[in-house]
Amino acid sequence: MNSPSKQCWRRCAALMLATLSLRSMCAFAEQQEEPALQLKMSGTVELGGASYTLTDGYPSRNRAFVRAEIKPSSDQRWTAEIANIQEFGDGGTLLVVGYEKTFGPNWVVQAGAATSDAGVTLPRLRFDLALGRKWLENANLVTTLGISYIQAKDVHSDQAIQFSTAYYFDAGTYAASVEGGVRNNLSNPGSVSADSYFFALTLARAKERSFSVRLGTGQEAYQLVTDNAPLVNFPSDTILFTWREWLSHNQGLQLRVDAYRNPFYRSTGVEASWFWDF
């Protein structure tokens, strides 16, 4: 089978992290302009799809998804996603759920889990846990330490630890953030260790528009290209651009452009979605 079995959930994880970062930025902008919105239940429903073109003879990757977010109060948030993913002649349905809770003025805990019904490119199980701390007088510096466990559908499993720092500030008429992080991933069997890094910049104006660019580089521990020839400990780079535009006070469109490369193939794609805030 020609299927880089871990590239999909790595890409899905990056997209989820970028989504959480962008939503955190939008929430920060809303707090600056409309703090009363944080006192009642709110949320978002998002519908969309994506298509990616791959080089070196690999078939295109396609994805259709439904995402949802519910904030029952100002200090907690639930997220969920169901995605049908087709890639490398294989496919299945991915289910992701997450929860975020704020404790006091400075501490944030995030937890997530994922599973899938089919497709060797999708994780059998994934668990994430992160602890965030807000700093400075305005609580606009946030450090986060996270751990992950991923069980693939072959014999491989991964344990990862990630540290990131985000700084929120005003940039003229926009709220802005810069974020950077490092991740160490240990893949077994073989105890292959790989480090990767990311940097993100976001500009957001509440209920109008937001822009985000995320750059990633580093090593990947493992990727299955054929049954008998896994790629091990190789470099890769990615860039993700997100544009979110409100068409009215409670709905709009989001566009993402994504490019990925490693020494063996390249991938470029576009994701488009419609969202409704309530």
C-alpha cells in the first residue's frame, strides 16, 4: 500500500492547533470589544471541505468535515469535529473531541481525544493534554506545556511533548498575537526521536475578519510509504495561511491554503468552509 500513514493525522493535528489558536485570538479580540458576549452560552458550527494535490504519482487527498464549538460559560469550551478523509487510495472517518477549562484568572487546561473507524492513515487512538499559564498584568502572555499519545493502526505508537509561548497585543485596529513552539516526538518501535518547531502570527478584528500564517519545520520520526519501506527521521516543512471573513454578525467564510514538503513528495491544498456563530 502506498500510504504515508501518519502524515494525515499530523496534518489534522496542525490544522486543529491552528484552529484553536485562531479561535483564541478571535476570543481575545471579542473580549477587548464586547466582553458581555462572554457571559452567555455561545458557539460555532462550521461546514467545509478540502482538496490537496500531491507530487510523485500520489493521488489527491480530499476531506469533508463538520466542526462545532460550544462555550456554555466564559470559562469553558467544548469542541468536536467529524471528518471523512480520503487519501492514497484509502480512507475513513475521523472523530475528534476536546474540552478547555479556565481555573481562576491565570490557568487553562485543555484535553482532547480522537479515533477513527477505518483507514490506516488515521489514528486508532489519540489523546492530548495541555496546561497553560497566563502571565503579565494583562494576562496577555501565555505559556503552554502539552503531552500527546498516538496509537497508529499498524504497530507504531508515538509519545510527544510540546512547549509553546503566545503573546497577545494591539496592532492598530486589530488585535494580534505571535506564537512559537517546539515539539519532541518519540516513535516506537525503534525509539526514533524527532524535533519540530512552529511560528504563527495572527491579526483579528472581532466579528469582521482575521488572518493567520503558521510556519513549521523540523524532523518527522516515521512515515509509511510502502508496507516494507518506511521513511524514518526525515525533514519536512509546512506553511498554512488562514483567512476568516464575517459576512454578517454571525456567519462567514474561511479559506485555508496549505503547503507541505519532504524529500520524497510535496503537497499543496485548499480548504474552504462556512461558519455560523450563535
